[in-house]
Amino acid sequence: MNGDAVKVPVTVAYGDGIGPEIMNASLKIMAAAGSCLDIDTIEIGEKVYNRGVAAGIESSAWESLRRTKVFYKAPITTPQGGGFKSLNVTTRKTLGLYANIRPVMAYSPFVATKHPGMDVVIVRENEEDLYAGIEHRQTDEVFQCLKLITRPGCEKIVGYAFEYARLNNRQKVTCFTKDNIMKMTDGLFHKVFDEIAAEYPDIEADHKIIDIGAAMLADTPEKFDVIVTPNLYGDIISDIAAQIAGSVGLAGSANIGETCSMFEAIHGSAPDIAGKGVANPSGLLLAGVMMLVHIGQSEVAERIHNAWLRTIEDGIHTGDIYTDAVSKQRVNTNAFADAVIERLGQQPQTFAAVHYAAATHREPVTRKYVPKPPAKKELVGIDIFLNWQDRNPADLGTKLQTMEGDGLKLVMISNRGQKVWPNGLPETFCTDHWRCRFMAAQQDGTITRNQVIHLLQRLDSADFDFIKSEHLCTFDGVLGFSVAQGQ
């Protein structure tokens, strides 16, 4: 970059553990490569948590992020124990960073791997799924975590994955879900994937159940190109992919939103080696490369990435990837940064050189969600969850049948999702948490909210401890709820 270039505002957090060491190294390389950044430093993480801020970030930091719209973040430490929310999740959701992009490559033969041809990009939904963080203790024995999947969220992330594939000359997008079990939530993700895939006939599309998909990724990653998946699965498989490629320490990630974006390594703060100067800055540095491309400094990103590749080729390695067989020099964090700087302007000899064409590079445009016409929604029943200590479902069924009336009939009781009444099996283990399904007594009938209220009043008068209820609705005549296992 020339001296007259306008500096781009960037919010930087040095983080905890090894964070300050690898951030210093990464920024040192960027400066030497000619980056043009106007850095606003904020404090987040452990020190902020310890000041009594449960979110790990203060209001002044949010002001910086809203101003710069670009966040370069080192790893942070979340204190153990209740009451502390994950700052990573908070940041992604607060700023609407819906897409987590994790490129994973093997650097064979210079970094040990069983998969020398691995080159996969994982596109992870970043805002919902089980990471909504909605949890409750409902009984002495049962805790609940709600899995939320939305159509807008699915459309945005799947659309991003296909646009990313097209813009980066990727040939295939694979969807990972568990919709053979979670037919409504993961089923929606898969359904939206199929809908959007039809708009990209030039890109191959396929689907894998997450368990076999993860096994195939670990065994034969060359079968995959771009993978798009809900939040939890994406978190797990991206770490698996990075590790089998060679090292989690080499992987960076981008968190993309409509107005803000965040760039970080995928590894944690590694407090066990903090302060020793031995950490590998590569993951954070490659995240910084993604950031430089994002803010329009593609030439600088290209210089850094190619110099980094040349450094790896030359066997200049930190301890996490050092092996006697291929490494030539074991270096600490600062020495590795210096080695990259020495190679700025050089091209790799074994790896293909990276090219970020500033004139042609552009990021996928966020798919705009267009709400569908509202479906005809009809209330046809109610699931009432009880905290009930007696382990005999037949007794519970008999008692609850006395609560019937006013157009409602008890049709099923389940425990942990398994039907236990009527005609349950004695082998089924039951806890103190029961789902009791009341439906309209008239076949294919509907009920009113007043009928639900009156049922709850009857249960309360009979001293039943109801802890939650869920309306059972149809949408244009299609069931909006699952049946119990065994029902």
C-alpha cells in the first residue's frame, strides 16, 4: 500500500492466554507487508469478566465495533462456572454475524497429515441452533436446551455457501444435517438447501447425515469441497477438519454479517503455554489475511499469504508442527513472524501461489429473505409437561383422564420423547419429566386458547406441577409438531 492510502478502521482485541503474543506477531507481519489499518484497541475476555461484566465485553467496545464494522480478535478465555456467557457467541449474534467461514487445507509434505490433498471450506450457520443458549432446569432430573432453526437463517447461510462456491470456483456444496431424527428442525435446513441448490445448476449439490458425513470427512476429505451445516455440527466438524489437515493452530476463520464482520483463529487461548513465546500465530495471521481481502487490501493479503506458504515450505516451524523429518528450524512466535517478513514478496515453490485479484474479488452478497404468505395456522392440541415423581405412567394416564373435557382428550404421554402411555412397555425407563398430549376430542377438530387455559386451571386445581406447555398447530393442514417415538 502506498503512504497516501486511506487507513481502514479496524477494532482489535488482544485477548487472553496466548492472544497478545500471536496478535503482536500478526500485526507486525501486516505492518511490514504494507497494510493500511487504523486500529482501535479494545479489551475483552477474562479481565472484563473478572470486573463483574458477565458478557465479557463493555459498552465502549460495542461502540468501537459498530463504528469500524471490522473486528480482528485474538482468542479469549471464558471463566469456568455458571453466569458467564460465551463472548464469541454473544458477538456473533449481537452483530448478526450469520456465516462462519473456515477454510481448511493440508500443507503436505511440510505439515504432517494423512490427507495431503485436503482442501475443504466449511460454512457454518452462526446465530441459531442449540447455540441460541436457551436452557432450563425443569425438574429434579431433567434439563432442557432448545434447538431453534429458522427459515430466514437457513436461507441466508445456504445462499451464502452457494454464492461462495460460485465466486471461488468451487464445484460442489454438501449439506450436513441429522434430519432422519430431527425431521422438523434439521428437516427445514435440508429442505431449504434443496430449494436453493436448484438455483445453482452449475454447482453439484448433495446431502449427508452428519454422523456418516463427519466420518467421511475424517476418512476421505477429498470427497468434499464446500460443506454447509447448522451451528453445532459446523463447530465440531471444522475442528475435526483442521486437526486432520495438520493442526488446529493453522486455521483461521471469518464471521460474516450484513454490516459487520469478525476474523479470528479457530483455536482457544491455550493458557498452558501463555507467556512462553512458543505459540503458532498462523491461525490468527490467516484470519488476518481473510480480513485484508474483506476490507479491500487484497495485494497485501496476497503478499502475506504467499510469504507464509514459503516460510512453511522452508521448514521454519513453531513447535506444534515441528517434526525432525521435514522441519529445518524450530522457532518461537516472534522468530516465525520475522521469517514470514523476510519472505514478503517471495512466491511458494511447492504450493500453488495464492492470488487475490483486487479487481475481481468480491464477497457473497447476503441473500435477502422474502417472507412467505402466512400459512393458515390452526390450534389442534396442547402438549403439557409435568414434573411428576411417580414412575408409573399408567397411574398418570388414569389421573390425567379425569382432566379431560371441554373438547379436549388425552391421547398420549411420553417420557424423554418415548411414548409410555397408552400401551407403553414396562422396560422403558422413566424420569420425573412427562409430556402429556391433549388433542381436540373431535377428530380433525380445532381448539381455542380458552380451552387450553381451562385445562391448565383444572390441572392446577388437582395440584399437578405443570412446567411448560407447547401449542400443537397445523400450518395449511400440515402438522407443525412431531409424534412421539413409538407412537
